[in-house]
Amino acid sequence: MNDTHTDEEKTEQAIRYLMPSAGGDDQHVQWLADWREARNTAETTLEDSPEDQAVAEALHDRSVRLATTPALSPAGLVAQIEWFKEDLGGYVLGNASPAHDLIFETLVESVVNLRD
């Protein structure tokens, strides 16, 4: 993968590559897209507004689905890895070491390699 791309672009590139092997029932890629959309909307909504509550519910719903539903395809697994990195990575790992950031990219590349 090209190092000039952002992490999100690299992940999207991996997902597109892996999609032909995705099972028809694996919704993780769409859940990740929905979660990102809700996250981005949350950044612009007024706190405690009705829209804020709806966005918070959407974020929670997609997070629970991504966290508790086993992936059925390599693309679904990459979506789960990306969600974990974006939502919990800094909090859980603390990013105390450069290796903490690299593990996510390595996991995605590993999934791609397993398909090859």
C-alpha cells in the first residue's frame, strides 16, 4: 500500500480489495461507514439537542454491532479493526509507543496477506 495515503484511505483500499471475498451477510463494512457518518455528524451537533441524542444512539448501535458480531469475511474483519483503532485505540493503548499505532496497520495488512 502506498505510504502517501492516510490511514483511512489505506483501510478503504484494503476493504475494496477484500470485498470480492466478502460474504453476502457480512454488514461490517456498512456499519463502519454508518458509524463514521454519525461520528462526523456528532462533531457538528449541539450538545443535548434532539439531533445529538439520535446521533449518540446511532453511534452506540453501530459500535455494539461492530464489537459483538463476528465478521464473516476478511473485509468485515478489517472494518472491525479500523473501528477499534478509530474509536478505542488511543484510549485503550494510550499511544505510548509508536508500535501502538503500527499494530492496526499491520493487522490490516495481515488480513490482506491471508487472502492472497
